Amino acid sequence: MKKLLIMFAAVMVSAATFAQTEKKTSTTTTTTTETKNASEYYMMKDGKLMHYMGSNVQPQETNVTLKNGTLISTTGEVTRKDGTKETIANNQCINTFGKIESCDKMRDDMKTNANTDDQK
């Protein structure tokens, strides 16, 4: 009988430990929101790469690889998939397709696209 009680206690302790371990292990789910590519771009501002996504602006702290394979470094160096390199100057922008142009033109294009989308 004594052995049975000890065995029962050991099983209970094991079950309690297992239950606690299961609670500590959790999966983190990252939710991404899709945005229109036209409202997302990167800009060099005062020597820092800034990420513009709609009305949200934040410093880009890691290098970015675009869908077409173009790599944008935080220093503004752009490396195309074929290995050619360019550098984004201050107040210059690059869109998510890898096209570098003045930010004023890019913003105008975004406004035009937004107005066209609103009319549909």
C-alpha cells in the first residue's frame, strides 16, 4: 500500500510538472497587414533610411530585401539582383519595386493612385 501511495504521488508530481511545462511553451503568431505597394517606400533622410508605410513612418534598422531581390542597406546602398550598386542620396526615395526617384514625384504618384482607387 505504501508503494502504491508513493507511485501515485510520483505520477501526480510528474503530471503537474508536465502541465506547467506546457503552459510555459507558447507559440508567437506574427500578424502582418497587407498594404498597397504604392503607399510604401523607403527614403534617406539625414543619413538614415526611413520606412514609409501609408501614414506610418519609422527608421529602418535592418537591411531590406525587396520581392524582386533588390537589397537596400540601412546606409542607403542599393544592390540589385544582378549585382549592380547604387546609393540613395538624402531626400531620395526607392519604392517596393526598386525604382529610385525623387520623393516629391513618388508622393504625387501615390496621391494620384489613391484618388484613382477611391473613384473605383
